[in-house]
Amino acid sequence: MDIVSIGEPLMELSNTEKGIYKEGFGGDTSNFLMAAARQGAQTAYFTQVGQDTFGDAFMKLWESEGVDTSYVNRLTTAHTGLYFITYTEKGHEFTYFRAGSAASKMGPADVPEQLIASAKLLHVSGISQAISNSACDAIFEACKIARANNVIVTYDPNIRLKLWSKERAAAIINATVPYCDIFMPSLEDAQSITGMDDPEAIADYYHSIGVKVVVLKLGSKGVMVSADGKKEIIPGYKVDTVDQTGAGDTFDGAFCSRYIKGMSPMDCARYANAAAALSTRGYGAVTPIPIEKEVEEFLAAQK
């Protein structure tokens, strides 16, 4: 197996037209795997969904995209999570219905050790840690298994203060980072956690506690990649943006799909920037995620 992730999928209903909600799919780790799969990576998901219509829809989606669902648990005692996107003049607003979701019921005993131990890369998220204490423990267990088996660990803290306090977020994230090979926060998240402002100082701090590759997302400025004693800002690409939902997840999935192929972190970021930009050209988190051929053609056209 190339890439495994653990987390919470969320059914998406987006208000693209007044009074009309369009059905889609979300959840950062699910989006991540969809992006990685569309770049040609072999992927698998450990999660839990309800025995409900939304759970059925996710199973059908993952299977159609080649994501291994052998380790997805179906629960009769909890529902699949859900969120709404409302588009306003100020941007898009999210409303979540995820309390008590099936994914939030996962715990360390549920983590599939064999799956993680056999993977090349494990990707985890701060959102998965924030949805419940047991899910947080499950993420730590997964990271420990990966470390013990020399599996690459990538981590996007993806801070959502509606889910937990800033203090708890910082404590949990700082306890998780030492397990990571690649840390992929937004600059805003990293500043919030460390209290530092300077991107280079932030990168140096994370290297000092064992992170090999730091990828700081700088918004419209692109990303700063720090690895092997070098730091470089990789600019983003301009496209006709419609909706940025899930763009960061697409970046992560595309980056990891290249990293396991042996590309340099800087080249991984260039590819991932292109994939993320292309993912903003349509509504929703998953539908606009490009396939590998689209990204390669886009990059070729930039030269």
C-alpha cells in the first residue's frame, strides 16, 4: 500500500444556488485520499461511517476512485457526519452536524496495525484529533505504529477552533509533531501554535524537534518548503477560482503522491500547488480535484 489515512468523512451540501443545496463529499482526510488516488497512488482509508444513505454514498465514491475500503467500519449506532456550505459576499461559511458521528467513535483499539505497518506513508490531521478524545488517541496509536515500522508520517494540523480550544489544539499538535517526518501547516496555524511570526524561524523550530520536511502554506504567496538545509518559496498558480473548499487537502494529497515516488520536496510542492489551484475551479471539495494527466498538462503549459 502506498498511502493510508485515518479520519472523518463528511457529507457536503453546498448552497450553490439560492434555496438549492448540491450534494457532495468532504472531510479533510477523505479529500486527501481522493487527491492522492487521482494522482495515481494506491490508497486505503481507515474510518467509520453510519449504516445510512450518506455512508452508502461514501463507500460507493471511494470504491469508484480505487480507495481501499476494507478497513472502513459501518456502525448502526452512529451517523455519518454532515456539513453545509453557504456562499456569501464575504466568502463561504460552514455549518457542521458532526457531533457523535460514527468516525468520532473510533478509538486506539480500532486502528488497523497491519494496514499501517505495510504502508509507505501515513497521513493524519488535527481535525481527526479534535472530533473526540478517543479519536485523538487513535491518531496517536496510528503514529506510533507507523514510527515503529519506518512508515513516513505526514501531518496537517488543520486547526478548527470550533472543535477545540486554542490551548488544547496547541498541546495536542505539539505532542504529535515529534512523530512526523513531514509537517504541513498553514502559516496562520503555525503562528498560532508556536507564537512565532517569521516563517523561517518556524521551520527551524520544527526541524529542531525532528521534522525532516516543513511545508508552510502561505496562501496566495504559495508555500515555503524547508528541507535538507534549504528553504524555498514555491509560488502558487493563478486560475479562475470558484471555490477554495478542500484546496489544502488536495495540496497534501498531491504532495504525498509525488513524495513517495522520490521527487524532491520542492518539486512535490510545485506539483501540489498546481493540483490545488486546479481544484478551485469548481464547487465542492471533491468533484474539482484534478487527475494526474490534468496536472501534468497544466504544468507543461506553464513552461
